[in-house]
Amino acid sequence: MRTKLLLKLILVLLLVGCSVDPIEEDLMKYPATEVNAGVDEYGCAGEDKIQTITLAEASAIESWDEVRKLYLSMLDLGTPKDGAFDPAIWDLIDAFNDPERESQLGDYTTTYSLSSDDCFDSVQLTIRVIPDSSDPICELYAGEDASRELQFGEASAIESWDEVRKLYLSLLEPGVSRNGSFDPSIWDLIDAFNDGSDPLGEYTTIYTIIDGDCSDSVELTITVVPDRADPPFCDLDAGPDNVKTLTRSEAAALPSWDEVRKLYLSLLAPGIPKNGSFDPSIWDLINQFNEPGDNLGDYTTVYTLTDGECRDTVKLTIRVIED
């Protein structure tokens, strides 16, 4: 009888000793990939641990409880699982899902603390999220942002959806694929132009090219501006530039402003109207000649003819030389 009881007691102890904490079973699912090497002593909470998982693996964790189990699976075997996390598991999840976070990659570290009569210690547990190994290496290039101005009349004269599409595609750099997509679409751009409000302004679309898992985008803009008036047809002609040489004595002998004016008008080609303007004026030319000095050199004025919106000019020069 005693022998049978002893055998039963041994079997019970064996069963208890072989039972495994469900959290510790997760070590098979989430093995810690980095540990602190060496033989340094550490407390009852164990060593600091870092586990690396890919972004896809992190994104696939389904619940708060699964995240908690992942962190607990990093603890040394036998470490109590009833400790506290700081930051909390929810805080870690919120940090991973933060829309303002530039990237979900990086370290998510919490301090796991135990406080009991048997153990008063803490350990740092870190999940390091790295890029997926299957992320493609992308070399697609949609070019630089580009824009073009169109007068309202030109924009209104574009005949069809296809012509508008070709207009935007013409802004792309040479070699960029023409089979991409537009957002907003070409029809949306046309509807915005024709919606009855002010049609002037910028019409911008994002053009995107895709090749497998790779994509790139460029911003294309057509700016519609008011029509500019066509320049008037002008056949006004002030003739060719002309130069006449006078000796200093001849120039000094000119008796009046009117005679100097007639001298410059005489340089015009036959048939050119004599009612134009001089810049510098005749008085300015006379004053330049009379300034102290040798008075030699060129005295040039621009003679301008104007008829409505039409104008033409010619350079007239009196060259004063030594006697």
C-alpha cells in the first residue's frame, strides 16, 4: 500500500513539474532574437531583451492581448508574468498606430516591473520593427513638378478630353511613362474649368506611374490667365539710323534751336514724317554741346514716330570733329 501511494505521489509531482505557462509557450512563436551576452549578474526580472520583427509582422498582431503576450514572451523562463508595464501596452499600440508618426519602424520599449516579497526588480523589453525583407527596391522616376500658362482663349479652344490629357502629358520630362494615372482625373479638371465660376487660375493634378509594388508621382499644373490683346498691325517705319559729320566751327555756327532741329530732321530718310519726338530733346543736345570742354564727339538722339498704338524709332547722330 505504501508503495502504491509513493508511486502516485511521484506521478503527481512529475505532472506538476512538466506543466508550462501558456505565456511561455509563446517563446516558440515569438523567439527573442537578441539578448545581452556575457555572464553579468542580473535581478529576478531577468536581462533586458530586444526582439526584432518586420513591419508586416507587427501590423498583423491582432489584439492588445497578443501584444502583451509578445512582450511577456521575452522574459526569462520562470519570471513572474503579473508585473506592470510602463509605458502600458495600450500606449505602445497607440504609438505604433499614431498617424502623425513619420514611420512605424523603430524601437518600442517598455519597462516591466515586479514588486513582491519574492522579487522587486525591473527589466527593459524592446520590440524593434524593421522594414519587410520583401520591400521592393524602386527606381521609378516621374520627373520634377512642371507647369505651363495658357490664355483663357487657348484653354477654351481645346477640343476634347484627349487633347487635355495630351496637354498635361506634354509637361512630363522625356522618358517618363505616359500610361500613368491622374488625380484629380482629366474629366474632373475639365468639369472644374467649365463649372460656371471664374475659370482663371491653377488646375493641378498628381500624375502617378506604377510598376509592380513601386510608384512615383509628379505634380502637373496648367495655369489659365486672361487673354492678352494681340499687338496691333503696324507698318510705321522711321527709316534707317543715320550719322552726319560737322566740324566744331560748323556746329558752333548753328544760330538757333530750330536750326539744330532741322539739321537732325535732315538725317531722316525721304518721306519719313517730321512730327516725331526726340530723346534726348534738341535743347538737351544743345546744352551738351555748350558744356565746358572740347565739344567733340557724337551727339545722338532717338527719333520716335507714333501712330495710335504703333511706334518706330531711329537713331540720328551729329558727329563733331576738329576743324
